[in-house]
Amino acid sequence: MSSKEAKPISATVNFATAGLGGLFGWFMVHPFNTMGIRMNLASTSAPGAQSQSFTRALVTTVQKEGVLSLYSGLSAGLMRQLFYATSRFGLFEVFRDELAKYRETDFFSRLFCGVTSGGKKCLVLTLAITKYLSIHRYCCNYKLPL
């Protein structure tokens, strides 16, 4: 049995897997986000009205508009994740690997890498903030494109 040293994962693979993970995660979370936005807007548009539970609001929305209405604004959410998740998780991996060259990565060094990548992500996120606003717009109008 030969003992070959494992090749390090390239930055491209790190960023790609971070982006794909963010996309798949958002695909699962998006219907809940859509319902949350709709419930918040409903409570502000009719302040004295009786608020519905999440389950009741979900059932009512699916009955009136169909299941696909829960995915209104999905394209804006996915576009946001391309910027957000790719930059945040990808930069974390890069910073962690770079720091590991100089010292052992313990909890605090990982925390530092997470905070730093989160801060750098904010620079990228300013590009994606219009996409986040689009999510809110699309979630409230199921007739807009996916």
C-alpha cells in the first residue's frame, strides 16, 4: 500500500462547493422565507386584524395560489446566494487554510476566520443587496416570474 499525500482542495473547488451548498440550502428555505415575508406584510397592512398561525397561512396560500407560489422570487434568492454563500464560505476556507500554515487552527482561529470572511462578505453583499430587495418584491406577488 502506497502512502500518497492527499492533494489540497483548490480554492476554485472550495468556492464552487460553497456556492452550490448555498443554492441548495436556499431552495429548501425559500418557501418558509416567502411565508414569513407575507405574514409580516399582512400584519402591517391590517394592524387590527387577527393574525394567522404559520401553518394556517401556509395552507391558505397553497389553497388559493398553489404550491409554486411559495417559490415566487426564487431566482432573486438564488442570485443572492451566489454572492453571499460563495463569498462567505469560500473566503472562510481560504483564510482558514492560510492561517493553518502558520499555527494550529483552534476554536478562536476559526472564529477569527469566520468573522473576517463575514466582514469581507459584506463588501460583496453590497452588490447583492438589490437581489435581496427583489426577493421581498417577488415573494409578495406570485404572478411575477420564478
